[in-house]
Amino acid sequence: MVTPNSRRDRGQVILIGAITLAFILLGIVVVFNGVLYTETISESSTSQSTADAEVVGQNLEQSLVEIARQGNENGNWTSSNTFEDAVMNSGEFNDQYQNVAANSRSAFVNVSNVTAEYGHFTTEKGKIYTGNSKIQHLVLDLDTGSGGTLNVVANSTDDNSTSVSIVSDGSSFNVNSCDINENDARFNIVNGTIDNSSAVGCDSDDLQSNLSIINTSKSYNDIHLSGDLDTYEAITVTSGDSPDVSYGVWKLGANITYQSNQVSYKRRMSTILIDGDSE
Amino acid sequence: MSDQNSSNDDRGQAYTLEGFVSAMVVLMAVLFALQSVVITPTSGGLSDRSVQAQLQQEAQDALVVSDQEGNLTLSNTIRNWDATDDSGDKEQFYKASVPGPDGNLTYNTTEFKSQSKLGNILKQRFADNGYSYNVELIYETESNDFDTTYLVYQGAPSPDAVTASYVVTLYETDKLTATKSITLQKAHDNPKYDYPIPETTTTGPVYNVVEVRVIVW
């Protein structure tokens, strides 16, 4: 009589032990689940801030380049440092951007140490006097418009002249039988390239040999622009002083700072060539 | 007798363990109940932090992408102001028809889709999936306060709404992109056109800096 009773008790103990073990395992699962959840929250918000900083940085770069370009076209830059002033001091762009950015997010955005280099900028035809100096950079920003031709002649100090004719048929350009299928293209006649290389319909070496009429080791008296193509802009940079008082920003750089409670970020934006590629 | 005692000892041990297990059941129930308070909102809706982060990222990307898109950039969308005054009463964004909270007319999601790349992306991703959104323009006024104009207004956002914003710089030479191509300055100064964004900088080619804010919920 005694033995079966004792066995029954033992069975009860084993059953209770098993249930206890099951609950312990369940407890571990719940706690582990909580840990994972907490980790997900902390990670997601930090990565979001990083993306935000990147967007702001890019947006600022884009704005600075556009300000420089608009100023070139409107003749806003009347002496060296006028671009820097417009961004950081009297022009209040930096202040205003800071205010708007602070209004939208808990972050401090700042542009500092803006540097710009100036060249000669023109939208008129005629001669650009380069004052017997070497030419580092000459970019023509052309629009096909209603068609026409632009002739560029570079007169060097040793009485040699080199030239190129850029012809527009109203929808594309042609340089010495090389087609460029683009409405709006930038021609660099120092290194003989255009901004959108995929629009070039011939071998890029052929285009380069026809378009590159300026030798950076030679000095030039003037560049003569003529023809009936309507819309264009030219920016020229010489190794000496700027050829005349038509200032145009052709190269700029700046420090961009982004600080929030999660991300602190400061970088020098890569030097950007206006009407050209970044360096 | 001793067998009887031994059996009673085992039974006492079993009762003790039963007591522990009962306590554990109750504690687990409490723990589970507490945990489920946190778990419930995360199991689907907007309150899930990762879903919110995802939505915010998508709204932010929509803004970035729409600023790169040819003739329908964000700047053009902001300048899409109807200056014909042919309606004879209200100045408004071009082809907007829904009264906004500030009295100006705003777009519904379909109208905004046909007028801008941003509207197209937002409609495809958010409106068609049952989300609501507001698109606001926030800019500095002449008195250095901030003012808001709405492009899309679908009501007051819920507490779990997410926000994405992008800053657009307007330039002095920029013109209205809708019916009449006049400069922003003229459109703002002439009471017939009443373009809401004023010029706030004194020098340089910059007209104003505008924040485009998308609120999704």
C-alpha cells in the first residue's frame, strides 16, 4: 500500500519540475525578445541622423554652386571676395540657411571658410584680352538656340593663332564633323572635353584634338569670339591678374558643419569648378 | 509509521514546489501582460519605430529625388503660382482647388501628382497605401518670422506622424513657372498676384530660402 502512494508523489514532483523548466525557458525567450527590441530602436534613429546630415551637406553644396553661377550671369561679383561676402557676411545666406535648418530639425548647420577663385566672365562676343598671360581654364557654356556658329580664335604672343568653329543646327552641336547630341553643353577648349561625354558621337580623342586649341604652356594676347550663335557664356582664367573687371567665380570650396545631438559632422566640400567638373 | 512519514514528507515537498510553480505562473502572467503593453503598438501600425524610420526615409528620398527631376524640380513646384488672376478672387497655386487652413487654395493628392514629381512619388507611395500627408512651405518673412504656406493639406497630423524636410534656395532671377513668367519679386509686390514668399536677403542673387516639409501619418 505504501509503495504505490510514494511513487505517485514522485511522479507529481517530476511533473512540477518539468513545468518549472518550461517556464524558465519561456522567461528567457521573453527577456531576450525585449533586448532585441531595445537594440532596434537605438540603431534606427542614429542611422536616420546620418542620412539627414548627408542630405543637408549635399543641398548646401548645390546651393553654393548655383549662387556662384547666378551671380556670374547677373554680374553680382564686382571684385574678389564679393561671393564670399554674399554667402557669409552681408548677403546673409549662411544666416538664413542656419535659421531655416534649425527651424526644421534640432541641428546646427554652418558654412565657413568659403574660398572662391575668380576669372573673366562674359556673355558678349568680341575679344577677351588675356594680357600676354597663360590660360589655365576656358569654358564655353553653349545653348543650341535656333542654330548658328561660334568661332573661337586664340591669338598667342608668338603670332600663331589656333581656332575652332562650333556649329549648332538648333538641336545638336557639331565640331569639325563630330556630332554632340546635347542642347546645352559646356566646351572646355583648354583640355578639349565637354561636360557630358556620353553625348559625343565620335571618338573622344578626335574631339579633343579639334577642340583643344589652347596650349597651357603658351602665352596669349587675346581670345576672339565671333559668329551668329545667340546664347553662350564664357569663363576664362589666366595665370596673371584677371583680364578685366568682369568677375566670374570659376572655382569654390567651403567647410560644411552639421551638428545635432546624435551626429557631429564637419567636412571640406570638394573643390567645385563652376561650368566644369569637380576636381 | 515511518513509511507514512516519508510519504507525508514527499507530499510536503510537492506542495512547496506547487507553490513555487503557481507563483511563477502568476509572475509570468504579469510579465507577459506588461510586455504586451509595449509589444501591441509595435505589431503593425505607424508607432513601430522601424516603420516610422522607414516612412521618414522614404519621404526624405522623395524630396531629394524630386529636386533632381528636369522641369518638375522642387523649386519649380514652389514657383507654380497662378498669376493670371482670371478667377477674379483668390490667388493660388496653379490648378489648386482645396481650401487650406490659411485661406489659400491647396492641392488634393491627385492634383499635386499632375503638377509635380514630388506629388507623383508621394501619391504612389503614401496616398495609394492609405497614408495621409501634408506638404508645407516654410520661409522667413521680412520681419524675420517664419510663415507657412500649404501645397497639400489633409488635416492636422496625428501624434505619431513623421516629418521629412528639404531646403530649397530661390534666386532673384527665378520666375513663376505657371501661366505668367514674371519674377518672384514682382509677383510678391503686386497685390493682384500676391505670391506669398517675400525676398528677405539684401544682397547677392539669393531671393529666399524655403523649407519644403512633408508630414506623413
